[in-house]
Amino acid sequence: MHDVYVSGENVITSLGFTIEENIENIRNDVTGVRLRGDKKLFPEDFFASIIDSQQLDREFHSPEHKPDFTRFEKIMICSAEKALAENTHIDASSEKTIFVISSTKGNIDLLEEDKKILFEPDRVYLWKSAEIIAEYFGNKNKPVVISNACVSGVLAISTASEMLRSGWYNHAVVIGGDIVTEFVVSGFQSFKSLSFGPCKPFDLNRDGLNLGEGAGTILMTTRKEALPKGAIIKVLGGACNNDANHISGPSRTGEGLMLAVTRAMKNSGLTAEQIDFISAHGTATPYNDEMESKAFSAAGLCHVPLNSLKGYFGHTLGAAGIIESAIAIQGMKQNILFKTMGYSELGVTEKISVVDRLTEKTQKYIVKTASGFGGCNAAVILEKL
């Protein structure tokens, strides 16, 4: 079995097109969540985080032989391209490199009447989007698609690490992305789960989530020569568990997430006392945050500082696990914990340790968690060497 390392990362959100831009804005308490009045997305105004389309067109490099790419594909490709540009030791076209694509909805906007005529019908399928993205980089391997609601990003990291650990490939390009569309907005609004203002994860006055669009890339490798200088981040154990509770509502007990976290720790050979930080899901909906607090308490992790990043760029769905892991990795390298934007007063049953200000802290082991529709829960553990 091979050890698996993180060799690079990139994040594209409304806060910027590089990991550095995003970190700088998070450090300075800048949020990309704004009141949006786009009638094409929803008849009423709503709060969301949306990427600047003009900047996206400037940043995206379209090859001459294939000039037509969807907005979703552009964001995904742009993120991966920027990550790969920082690591010349990884050949994206190599047969020993696998692309793992994480998304909940992908090109779902192509179902809209004014857009479905612009591309071939099968472009709306995730497998087709994955092929387009892999082909852009000249990769001939069949890409792996992970689409399991909002745990997709965390599950993609775990899946890629297992493929590398088994020796099937030397490198993995793990990309997660989703965009804000009429389909997505109307779906979440039908659950009455969107906040009337900027979201407030784990806060007493939270009333719902903010949608966000973005893409994140994490490069993974088993080859030490492909690692950047400085702190080395190793991918340890992961786990996925379903609470079998409800098609959209999380478990009231948090047992499913607790099992995912404890199994991830067991797979990594760790105890709760060794965990230094939790990058939580923290959607700011009443039921999700309450469930997470119970899960962390049951796993013996109430003493561990945790945050939610969704107040900065919203809930990016299939990209969330990858974007938030990339930012957590930067926090590990810089020995800092980012504050939970929107949080002021604990509003969950269990006395979890929500980070409410930028804090210096050395971290060796961290847990990234996610939960989603259908009762799915996932966790992955990262180690700084």
C-alpha cells in the first residue's frame, strides 16, 4: 500500500480565482454572499455567492479546436489548470493520472429551454461533462464521477486516495464544482431552506443556507518528487455512512455522521484526543447544525475547535468538500484557524467549540466532514507531516 499526499490545490469562488485570493479575503472577513436579483434564477431576490462571469471568460483558455464549453465546465477546467500550473511534476495527460470529478448537478442548466439547443443532448449528463474535462487535459483514462449529494467532494477525496493507495495510479486530479441555476435555487427554495440574509452557521439565530457556486481542485500523488516545498499534507483514512433517516432531512440523533467520523479515525489509527481541528459542513440550517453538534459530541470531539466556511462563499454543493478541504489545508500549513463568518452565539444543543475569530493554532490531524440529502455522511482525515 502506498502513502498518499496532497501535491497542490486551487479554489475558485466569488472571492477569487486562486487559493491565495480566497485565503486573503477570508482572513479579512470578506464575504462573497450578496443579495441577488436575477429573475432568470428565481422570481424573488435571494442571497447567494456567484462567480463573476466576465472574469471567468478572461481566465478561461479555450483551445482552438473546441471553443464551446459550458459555464460549469469552464469553472472546473480553470480550477484544475491553475492547480496543475503550480505543480509541473504531475502530467495530467499520463495514463498513470486519474481524473475524479465531483458534482451534484453539473450542467443541469442545459435543461432550460434557451440553453438546451446550444449543446448536444448528452452534455447534460455528468459522465459527459467528466469526459470533456479530462479530454481538455489530454487524459485518455475514463474519469471517475462521484455524485452523492453534498458529500460528493469529501467522498471524491477518499475515493481518489484509495485508488492511489492501491497502486492503480500515481496521481489524481480531484475536481469538484457546481453552479447556481434556476433548478438548484427553486429546489432549495421549495424546502424553505434558503436564508433571508447571509447565513449564520451554528448560530442561535440561523434560519437557512446561502447557495454558492465554485470549483476546487486537489492534486494527490504517491510520488514524493511531486510534492511542493514546505509542510507535507498526507491523506489518511476516510469513511462514508448513511443514516437511513429521510430523503432530505438529516438524522435527529447524528448517529450516521458520528459513525463516519469514528470510522475515519479508526481507519487512520487515531483517537478523538489527537484531532486538532474539524472543518465542519455547517450549512446554517436548523436541523443540519443541530445534527452535527450531536455527532461531534457522540464522537468525543466537543473540545476540538471547528468552523464552517459557508458564510464566505455559500454552500457550493458538490464542490464544498473539496473547496473547504483546500482551505483547511492552507490553514494547516499556516497554523491558523479561520473564523466562522456569521456566527456569534451558540445555537445548538451540544457545547461544540465553534471558532469565532482568526486563531493561531498548530494542527497535525484534522477532520473534514460533510452530510447531504438521502442521509449520506462522509469524513476524511488529513495529517501534516
